[in-house]
Amino acid sequence: MMIQLRNAALTYQSPDGEVEALRDISFDMEEGEFLSIVGPSGCGKSTLLAAIAGLEPLSGGTVTVDGIAVTEPSSRIAFMPQRDQLFEWKSIWDNVTLPLAIRHCATPERLAHVRELLQRYGLEAFAKKRPAQLSGGMRQRCALIRTLASQPRILLLDEPFSALDYQTRLSVSADIYRIIRQENKTALLVTHDIAEAISVSDRVVVLSQRPAVVKTVCDMGPLRLLDPMARRDTEIFHTFFNLIWKELDIHE
Ligand code: ADP
Ligand code: MG
């Protein structure tokens, strides 16, 4: 088991008092698995990613990666943020190699790897262009390549498509799914979009209202073999949608 959460709990101490964000979260992730987290707004999803990334210490329970407790950030785990956060005044090449420059690890091998990613995913011709010259989908692909530049094994994606309009989101999420699969990464995606979760994941974890506990873990079974667009055309897709919808605590 690659990632293991056991009774993970996290309470924020703030000037206004305590905020219990996570109460009791346990689940496992296999190497290469694509897992999505859905839950009501404010239930603790971003908090959960921060804990797995080693950015927020747990108040109880454990998170381990390869059997070792996570206590600080590591280059094995990378974040893909909600907005693409590309610097408008920098070229695409400077943007995607920025994490390497910041960490002073821009070795020829790593730079060659980034160039290969740009090539493989159709962005090489844009290396010298600025972000403003790219479509929303291409920007997102750049953000993913920048995340992959430091060669992490695990990707944490916090609502990465929420700033895109519906049509763009469909194709961009399929695109990002394909790249993550092809690069053999383990991925944990937070989303508020049930259909998106079903279309890209091997399993979907449904969280309760804050303080978060795991309400259910839903295995996508036969859908695992299909790509995101094909999944949306199946009967079972709607069965999963209704199942997860009923589990979500967002009904009055
Ligand atoms: P979600 O991502 O599911 O919308 P978050 O994990 O961002 O939820 O937040 C969960 C709860 O924790 C919210 O009530 C939020 O206000 C609170 N929270 C988040 N970050 C902090 C912090 N640094 N200090 C205190 N409270 C926080
Ligand atoms: Mg959030």
C-alpha cells in the first residue's frame, strides 16, 4: 500500500478558537491509483491534501507513504493548484522549469525530461510564448507539466478545473487524466463535481460535513477500463452518480 491514512484527525487552532476540520479519516491508496475526494464545501478536503503533503500536522492518527510517516513536505509529492498560477511575464519554458530553478536542481537530465514532456503533450512549439498566448486547456497542461518537472510520484490536485467553463472542463479533465495515466503517477483529486470524479477515478471517497469522516468509498469497477468521455456514456455512470449524490450531506 502506497499511501495509508489511519484515523487521521486535524483541528486548527485559531485566535477565535478551535476548528475541527478532520475527525476520522482512514483509507488506502495503491501505487498508480487515481482517487477522488468529494464532499460538501468547507468539509476539510483541502485540509486533507495539506496533511498528506506534510504541510499541516495531524492532531491524531497517521498518514504514511511507503510505510513512513509524513511529517514534512517532500519532492515525492507535488501539488497542482486550483488556478494555473503561471507567471504572465515569463515564457512557457521558464514557467515549467521554475520548480527546478527554485530548488537548484535544474540538471541537464531534468531539463531534458521537461522538454520531452512539452514535446509529448504538444506544447514544444509554445516554449518561447507567454501564457496569455495559450488556451485555457493548454495553460492547464502547462501547469501539470510544471508539477511533473520535479518528478514526483504522487500528485495532489485541489479542484484544478474549477476555474474553467463546463465545456472546457470536460476536455481538460480528460486531457489531464490521460497525461497522469501515461506518466504512471498516483493521483489524488479533490473536486466538488461528482461527474468529474466518476469520469477520472478508480475509486471515489465521499466525505461528510465538517468535521470530516469517510462516509463511503465507491469503486468505479468496470468504468476503470474506460477513458473519461466514454464513461459518461454508460448506464452505470448514472448509477454511481445517484449513489454518490445520496451519500453527500448537501441535502436540506
Ligand atoms: P474544503 O477544502 O473542503 O472546502 P477546507 O479544508 O479548506 O475545506 O476547510 C475546512 C475547515 O477548516 C473550514 O471550516 C475552514 O474555514 C477551516 N480552515 C481551513 N484552513 C484553516 C486555518 N489555516 N486555520 C483555521 N481554520 C482553517
Ligand atoms: Mg478546498
